[in-house]
Amino acid sequence: QSDGTVRPQNAIGVSGVVYLTVPPRRMGHGKVSVLVQERLCELDAVTDEEQPIPTGCEVVIVALSGQSTLVVCKKDRQ
């Protein structure tokens, strides 16, 4: 039985699309649209990349930072 709570850890390994630009080197948060548990969610995201990841860019969720912030990288970098 499920309580319907979206668990961000279930997004690890999933592709998403940047909704609000993700600043470089974890210097701020952006937002990513990602399908988690069959629900389209907009979640906070950071990156370790040297350049910002712009709106519309495809990314992969590689980890969590804290409880609910996604760590992403550009999909072409895997």
C-alpha cells in the first residue's frame, strides 16, 4: 500500500528536463521536471558542472543533496 508521497530518492538514475536554469558548482538551485513514481514533478536541483545548465536541457539525476534536492548532470556527459 502506498501513501502517495513522492520520494525524491526514487528519481536517481532518471532523466529529466531543466525547468529553471541550474547554476554551476552548487552556487544556487534551479528546478527540474522529472517523472517520479508515475508523477511529473518539479523539484529543486543543483549541479557540480562548471557551466550553468539552461532551461530545456536534458539531465540525469545522479544523487540527492539533503532530503529533497536533486544533483543533476547534463545527459550528454554520462
